[in-house]
Amino acid sequence: MAQCKNCGEKGWFLRLSEFRLCNACHPHIAADIKRRMDFIFKESADIVNHPLSTQAHRLDPIKRNIDALCEYEKKSIVNCAVELLDMYNSLHEEIIAAVAKEISE
């Protein structure tokens, strides 16, 4: 029996997308994932063009979007959130170390 990974709807004749989502969930979830991924990559690439204090503040929105993707990963809808979280943690450590160095100098 088919079951949507997001809403849990079940049915013998339920049609699922490639993400194993029902027709009601797929458009919304697919658009949300794309929007979040685009934001994460755009912000991550753009963050280096700003002063350190701004970089530190721009980390929070990136983390919130990764956390949302982690929720999708818990439902087995995506499988990239762990890698994104690892990249975020490295970026976070670099920026915080640079801010600390700048403050101490």
C-alpha cells in the first residue's frame, strides 16, 4: 500500500511522486526544498563578501533553512541535510574564529 512520506495518507491506488509524496504534498514540498536549497547556496556564497560582524548575523537564517531540510530528511524525503549541516558547522567555526581574532586584536 502506498503512503505519503509527508502527510501519511495511505491507499492502494494512491499515486506518489519520485519523492514518495502524494499529489497534494509534492508541489508544496518540492518548491519549499528548492527555495531553501537556493537560499542556502546563495547566502553561503555571498556571505564572504561582507564584514565579519555581518557574516556572523547571516549564519542564523542559513541554519534555520538547514534545520527545516533536516525535518524533511527525518521523513526520508531528502538526503542532503546532514552534509549541509556539516558544511554549515565548518563555516560557522571559521567565522566565529575570525570574529574572535578580530575582537582580540
